[in-house]
Amino acid sequence: MANLTIVANIKANPDKVDLVKSELLKLIDITRKEEGCINYDLHQDNDNPAHFMFYENWETRELWQTHMANQHLADYMAATEGAVEEFILNEMTVIS
């Protein structure tokens, strides 16, 4: 089975950009050490600093789901409650 690619777009409320960014940055080191994580890269839009994007690759969907259930993600959700305007997550598979 092919690896799972995740593209997660997070748009912070304009007055909460610094909070959301700092909380997203906290996820990186701990997630990169998780079983099945191939890469976990955070991007910030050059023209819209409130728009963040994670580009992730996981060995399996099951290992990604384990990641999604981890405490550090629950902590992120609690810390950013009311600070995120939009969150869109796409599960994708490379085709070429």
C-alpha cells in the first residue's frame, strides 16, 4: 500500500496568528519522532501570514490515525480553541 500524504490547511483568526503559529511549532519535533512519520513540514503563506499548511507523509493511515489521537494534538486543540478560522484536511495518495 502507498504511503499516506496529508495536506492540512489552517487559517488563524487575524488577531491570533502568533498564538496559532507558536502552538503549531510545538507539534513538529514530537510528531517527527512518532512511528510512521516520514515527514511533517509546516509552511506559512508568504502573502497571508494567517494561513499555515502542514505537508505530511505517513507510512500507513493507521499510524497517522494514532498520531491524530495523541495528547499533543489534544493540547494544541485546547490551546487554539476559538483562534482558528478554518481547518481543511486532505488525505491523499501519490499517483506519479
